[in-house]
Amino acid sequence: MHLTLEFGGGLELLLENSTKVHKVEVTTPKDGQGKVTMKFLLSWVKENLIKERPEMFLKADSVRPGVLVLINDCDWELCGGLDAELEEKDVVVFISTLHGG
Amino acid sequence: MDSSATDGARLPPPRAGSRLCVRCGERKAALKRPKTLEQICRECFYIIFEDEIHQTIVQNSLFKAGERVAIGASGGKDSTVLAYVLSELNRQHNYGLDLFLLSVDEGITGYRDDSLETVKRNEIQYGLPLKIVSYKDLYGWTMDDIVKAIGLKNNCTFCGVFRRQALDRGAALLKADKIVTGHNADDIAETVLLNILRGDIARLSRCTFITTGEDGPIPRCKPFKYTYEKEIVMYAYFKKLDYFSTECIYSPNAYRGFAREFIKDLERMRPRAILDIIKSGENFRISTTTRMPEQGTCERCGYISSQKLCKACVLLDGLNRGLPKLGIGSTKAGARADSDGKQRTKRSERNTSSLQGKHGNFDF
């Protein structure tokens, strides 16, 4: 599945070369009827993209409180949060609110 | 990107864009408001967000027509959104304010120099004149110099004390009647908690005031007092506002960090918690037997101070005499050993803690 992932608000600093936009191909998980959920995506990001301080991005099995998530420019809290199912070409944005203002 | 139609499907889990805005009932909801849990669309969000800030300004009589207002601008999300919204509201509602951007250059290579570039772009984007005051000019020291002299411990104390005064001095140069800062509801809830944790009664009673320093030369106010950080960041994201987000390179403030994390955890479980903590802070009543610090002015520089010399002058003295520890640490503990203990404890209260400001933000 092809997805576009964007990291902002300082989260990009946790990734290689501080790149903000990542066009990725996520292999569909074998279990769970081959669906890519946000929960699956988070662990995929942790394994494949995060280079340092994963605790700035994740806490328990979700994002760290204070990190905003948008799926196709819609607050993930309206899309089912961790259970939201992603589709081909979806755009997922992660923004940290934890940096100074 | 939003290709799915508004089919109103109730099938779990709902796909992005399948819910309608509860306000207009027409467009797809784009976010869930932490304050009310309402699902609203982008357009309605802009209207509500700006209107709530307008109401806050009006109900608290934050400004008078003709005033010169300096916006404390760090280049970060809060002050960038504040500059944008305030200039919009000033136009829409004819506040009649002269708005300025006021930035402090602490002299932190790789951090403040980058964020100041953002403020310089904001100057052009929003058409607001910008004034930058630097620690180097005001105090003869940059933060880089200070860290070289004292190391990574306590440097935030210097930065916090100096920044507070630098903002006042910059505002005076601009002949500003008021300073506004981007402190949001999350920041204030966090500060209420910190002041409780530190037993800082003077600050606890003051930190929820929307306007402070009315007895001083230039009052400060916080138009975002009731505005959630989530909404500020969502607003900046949807409007594609240009802001800078990097942590200060000199040591994170661990104690404040814990309070922050705690607030965010609470917010996830019950978003109203943030407003409720502010309300608790507002409703604290200080017992009349608690001695409160008295305000005077610094003998050397004339800045407001509860002691003979203001904190900035004490710290500067230490730096210039090669004794950077001067004025650092537990003035209260030191005072206890003093023969005049009670008096000094009383006086030192107001000076001990503005020091722990969140980086990239301004202190209370």
C-alpha cells in the first residue's frame, strides 16, 4: 500500500536527514485480513523511519499525547484513532505540539 | 485528497471525511474540538477559533483603541498564530491597534538565529513592523557566551530572567502600551501545576491572570488564555502558517517537561481537564496570613524588583565578576540561615522562579 507520511512540529528531527515528507510502501500485514490500521502504521513507522528518541513520538501503543494526527487532513480522533483503516494513497500527517511557542 | 463523498455512513470505523460538521451540517468535519468535543469543519473552525479569541479580548477589555501593542514573537507556533489572528481581528473588528512584532535574540546559534528568520518572514507576510532586541546589546553577553562560562546547568535561569526584561525593554523602545504573549491554555494549566508543586504562592495567584503587570510600566496580556494548544496547531496547519519548531539546543527543562506530559495525559482522557485546572488556579484564595512580596525598583537599572537589585543585575554581576553561581539556586534555603531570614524569604519569593520558562516561549 502506498502512503504519504508527513512529520512536522519538530518530529521530523527524529527521522533521517530531518526529512518531512516520506512516500512509503507499507506491506500489508498478513493477519487482520490484510488491513493497514493506524495501529499497524505506528509500529511500522517506529521500525522503519524513526532513527532516534522514539519516545518523543510514541507512548505505549499510540502516539505520545500532544502529537496530532491527521488522515487526509482530518483529525484522526474523527476517523477511529488507532483502529482507523488506511487506504491506498492516503496521506497521514503527524505534528508535535510539544515544542515551544 | 478528500475524495470520499459525505455519505453519512455510520459503519465503524468511520473513514476520514464521513462525518458532517455539527455546526453547519454541510461540510465534512475536520477536527474534534478538545474544549467541547464537537466535530466541526475547517471553515466553521476558523470562525469559532477567531471569534472565541475576539470574545476573550472584548470581555476582558484587553485593549483600548489607539494603543500600541507589541506581540512577543519567538517564531514558534503560538506567537505566529497570535500575530496572524490579532492582525486579522484588528482589521475585522476595527480595534484601532498599532501592532508590532517584538523578538528577543538570546544569541543561541542554530536555534534562535533560525527562528528569527521565521519572524522576519512573518514581518513581511503579515505587514507588521519588527523590532529585535538582543542579549548581546542589552547585557553584553549572548546565551552562547553564558553557556561557555557556566556550562549547561542553570543556563535556563539566565535566559528566563534576561528574556523577561528584554521584552519589557524592547516594548519600551517601541513605545508600546502593552505586550501580548502567545501563552495558551495548556501552558497556563501547566504553570498552575508547577506553582503548586513549588509552593510558589505569589505566582500561583498571578499566573492565571489574563493581564499582569498593570502596576508596572507595560502590562502584559494573554489572549490565548482559553485557547487549546491543539487548536492553535490545527489552525496553523490548516492555514499553512509559517512557524519554527525546534527545541532549544541548551538542555530541556525536565521539571516543566513532567508537568507538561502529565497535562497532556490528562487531556487525552478528559480534554476539559485543562480548563478545569485553570479554573482551580483562578479560584485559589490566598490566606491573609501569607506574606506576599513587596514590589520596588532595582537600585542599579530601575527595573521592577522586590529586592535591592533585580535578578538580572545580580546574575549579570556574577557573570562579569567571573562568579556565575551568584544569584543561582535556593535563595530561600540561604535566607533561612540568615539572621534576617524572614524578611529575605518574603522578598525572594517573587524572584525565584520565573526562571524556568519553557524554551522558545516567554515567562509569566
